[in-house]
Amino acid sequence: MHTVYSRINNVSATLSTSLMVLLAAIACSSLLFTADPKGTLDVTSVKIFNGDSRRYSHRRGEYAFVNFNITADLSPLFNWNTKQLFLYLQAEYTNAQGVQNEVVIWDRIVRRKDDAVLKVVGKNKYTFREYSSKFKDVPPARYSLKYNLMPYVGLLTYGEAAQTTAPVQFPSAKERVE
Amino acid sequence: MSSSIQQLLEGKIDFEGQKSVERITHYAFAVLTAVSFVLGFTLQSLSVTFGIFGLGVALLLVAVIPPWPPYNKHPVQWLPARETKKE
């Protein structure tokens, strides 16, 4: 501490230690917030059409188009350490071969508390196709709205905000839109 | 001329001053971390936390880095030079 340089050295070392303690405290403070908000999710219609895959035009398959309504108030999840919420709607079903599938068909990033009050009338953003290319004989699916809370400092946490109350059937495929 | 610039850049302080500086840095950081966390947590705002922390660090740097006169109030008392006997 006898010269300016050694004082700067000393202060910067103590500064980095205190900063790390502060960040650890902020990360731990997230554990105190245990909000678990729930909402409603309704799937209004599911339609299945035969179509071509965009990349390989010879590859035919069945594509599902889902329309849904979401109402949820996720603002309790926003605390001082919440950077953003990543919401995603997934369809969960076991296909005819017995394989468990979870397909994300819609997502949204929520950055502000005011935007966390959801009232969405939407349709699937992403292609929903069955990997074995046919939806025939597939048992009914369960749709759920899940979220991933991303903090400024700390661990990522996950949760489920809404799910369909009754399983949703897959209708038979139609050749083209009427 | 270069020796006075060198002295200026070195910024020496005496031992008592060094003890005070070390004490000030440690207490200041402990208090600053606690205060900025508590205030930010109650106001639920990270900007408050880091704003207070940054301000505190700036003040501390001003208080500790330059060789202020109070840090030089106890200079080392050197013993008087002794005559060496030439054999």
C-alpha cells in the first residue's frame, strides 16, 4: 500500500471479491420467490393435411395445424432478478410405435412484467409433423404451456403454467383445404 | 525534475497511513456490499444495487488512491547517522 500502484492493486482485488459475493447473494435471493402461477389453455381445433416437406418435395407426410387460446397471468414470476421468461406450448403424446413425443409448436419471449399478462389466440408457429409421417392411430395428445425463467444471475428454473384438461384427439388426414 | 515527477507518481504514504487505508478499504467494501444488496432487494431493482455499488466504489477510489496529506502525518523517525570508525 506504499505506492499508488499497490493501492490500486489492493482495492481492485477486494472489489472483485465483494462483487462476487454480491452476485452470489443476488442469485440466492431468487430462491425466496416461489410464485407458481396457473392459467387456462384451450385447443380450439386440430386439422391434419397431407403435404410435402419443404426441403424434400418427394417426401409426403401429414402435417397438423393447431388453433388454441391461452389466458394466464405470469406477472408474479417477475422479481428483481428476472431477465426474461421463455414460454413454450408443447404437444405431448405417445405415437403408434410407443415413442413418447414432445413437440414445441409455439413460443414467446416475455421481457417485461406488463407483457406477462397473456391473452393469446394463436396457431402453431412451427411445423407439427409426426416423425413416422402419419398421425393415424396416434392416441390423443396433451397440450401444455411451460415457462423457463431466466434470471440476471443464477440458475435457470422451469415450470408449467397451463395444460389442457382433457386429451385432444388427432382427426383423420384430409387431402386439401376445403 | 524527473525525481519530483517520480515522487508524484509514486504517491508514497507512511506506515500509519497504510494501516488506515487498508482498514478503510475493507470496512467500506463490506458495508457497501451489504447496503447495496439490502436497498436493491427492498426496492426490487438491480439498477439501484449496482448504482449504489458503483457510486461507493468511485468515492472509495477518491478517498484511498491519491496520497492525501492525512496519510503522511506519521513519517518514519530515522535514527541519526552514526560515525563509522575507519580502521
